[in-house]
Amino acid sequence: MASLREIAQNLKRELAFYRRIWAHPATPRLPRLLLGLALAYLLIPFDIIPDFLPVIGQLDDLVIVPGLVYLAVRMVPDEVIAACRLDPQSPDDTIDS
């Protein structure tokens, strides 16, 4: 089973990857919009389905945000994805010990 440190490193690496996709000049507008919507949905204080409803309230967060990110990455050209994955050890990707 993966340790908590490995999970944190993978999460930080993926977040840096999405940030590089967002900043890349060849990324189309729609994927940028979808990534922005995913971030906004995480940060806004209200949900489509309120969290006080058991199970389904939390389930919308687990479905909507990854769905938006998945759609955004699928719409990005392969060359942009390759360029953004090319530098996996950029200074933003390191975890402080």
C-alpha cells in the first residue's frame, strides 16, 4: 500500500501538471475553462447537492471535479500534454521534508 508521503508526492506532481497545462500557450480555451470550473467548484462554499444529504452530498464532489479535469485533459492536444509531462521534476514539484 502506498505511503502517505507517496500519495502526497503524486498529488503535488499531478497538480503541477494541471498548472502547466493551464499556463501552456497552446492549450485551448475550453480545457482552461473546465480546469477553472473544477477549481472553482472545490473553492465555492455551496454545492449543487448539499453536503448535509448523506452519501450523495459528498458524492457530487467526487464525481464532478474529476469529471471536469478528465474532460479538460482529454481536450488538450497530445503535444501539449507531452510538453507538460516532460519536466516532472520542476521546482514546483518537490515536497519539503
